[in-house]
Amino acid sequence: MKPGSPFDRIRSNEYFIINRIRQEEFRGNKDNISRTKCYQRFFLENPEIAWSFLASMVSRNTGWNMGDLYGEIIPEILDEKTRKNLFLSLERANWIIFKDAFPQLLIYQYSKKTGRPMFHLLDHFNVSGFMQNEWRHFWKRGERKRLLYALIVNEQHVIQQPVILHPSYKYKIFHSAFFVLHELLHFNCIVFPTANGELYGESVVQFKNVWKRIHLGKRLASILFDNDLYPRFLHFAVKTEPTGSRYDYERYAYERKNRKNPFIRAVLPIIEHHERAVEDWSLKHPPKRGWPKAPCMKKPAAVTDWFYQKQEQLRLYHLAKQLFSNAP
């Protein structure tokens, strides 16, 4: 083929797109705040990709959990080393998800701009065969909920081996007494706030089980995109700059609260992650039959009072621990 042919121009343009996506992923994957903003910005430009809004709202929760590690109570309960390990497990998991998912989103966006599917480029970013097939299916059929669920299935499998089952995190974090107690007492929750102070969400339980996390993701999606609630969540997200402090939503609460948790960029470093070889999880662990099925859900109810009660219980647990430790 002669130089300058249409085929050469297509290949040259694709190399440019691949490099541009790598640069955008690298910039966006700097920390929790940058990831949250990238997911949300993408959703505002491509509202048909519901997962990107879910990812941004869950990423906000991750930021709040990170901020808690340097807030009012957790530093009194956990030593510095344990808190550092908790932060690194959260950071690593979300870094891996963004590194896998954001190129997928950008390739879809480039496909829209060019008017032709460019999902063959997913190979350059080690995207699972499962997701490559699902993007092609979405391009042909436009089944938005199926793509949403596919991305939920994918993201949870992507972190299972390198984070959840990795010895550094498995025993130090996910089998620790603190983590088990948090699950047992439902202290760990993902909440979606509104600008009028209400909170909606779900407890995180059996976190180590990949399909439990997938079902949780589906339930969270049902809450987030509830016809009545979705406009309120979107209003909060657009109105509220993510900082990693729970004051992001506490300032809208009925009982105004003073900020007790720090802005995470003020206390947490930028982590330089090491890239490791990526295996296609779907070759060894193909998704269960029925994975596109929606969860059975009742109409979402606000968990505002329940959630703040849990926060108070954690404070009382801390006080009780202090009393027993100081007892003669």
C-alpha cells in the first residue's frame, strides 16, 4: 500500500486517539477528586452512559471515607499504619477501575464523534473481552441499562484479584477486626445526598464477595436513577464541588454541622501507582447467567436519620473504647 493512502491516514489518526486517551486517563487518574470530576463531566456530556454518573457519586463516597481516616473519630480508633493501609486499598481499587473504565468511555465518545464504532481500540487498553462485546452490543442495540450493568460487573471483577484478594490488602484490611465490625454494625454505607439535606443509599456488606458488590451496585443504580430522586441527586452533584470532606453534604443537613473532616487534598498525598500485567478476568470467570437482570427494589426511602444515628453510634463506640482502656 502506498504511503499517504486512506488506510495509512486512518491508522495514523487511531494512534493519535490512543495516545490522547492515555494522556487524558493519566491526568484524570491523579487522585479521588480528579476521578470524581472526570466521571461527572463525562456524564454531563454523554448522559446516555448512566454508569459514569454512578461512578462519580460512588467516587464521592470514597473521598468521604478517605477523609474520615483523618477526621474526628477514626484517628482515635485506628493507628496511623492501619489508616494508611485503608487509604491505599481505597486508592488502589479506584485507580484500577478508572484506568480500566475511563479509556472505554473516551473510545465511546470518539466513536460518537466519528460516527463509526472504534471499539477495536479497546485492545490497546487491556479491556476485558466481556466489555468489548458489550460496547459493540450497545452500539448496535442502544440498551442503556444492560451497558450500565455490564460496567458494574466489569469494574468489580477488575479489582477482585489485584485488590480484594491481594495478600497486602486481604489480611491487613478485609479480614481485620475493624473492617468486620464495620460490616457487622452497618457503619459502612454509600449515600447519595440531595441539596435539601436528605440522604439515600445502602449499607455495604460482604464486601469481599464480588457478586455481592455487583448486586449492591445494581441497587445503588436503581436508587440513583429513580425517576423522582435522580433530578435531586444531579442538582446536588452539579452544585457541590467534591472535596473529600463529609461537609460536602453535611452543610445541607437540617441541623447545620461544623466541618470536622479535612479536605483530602490537604492531608493525603498523590500516590504513584505501579502498573502490573492485566489479565482478562472474563476468560476465567465469565459472568453468571442472568447478570443483566434488574434487582427487585422497593421505592427508595431516605436513610437520613438512620445514617446519622450510625455516625453517633460510631462516636459512642469510640467513647466506650476510651473508657475501658482507661479503666484501672
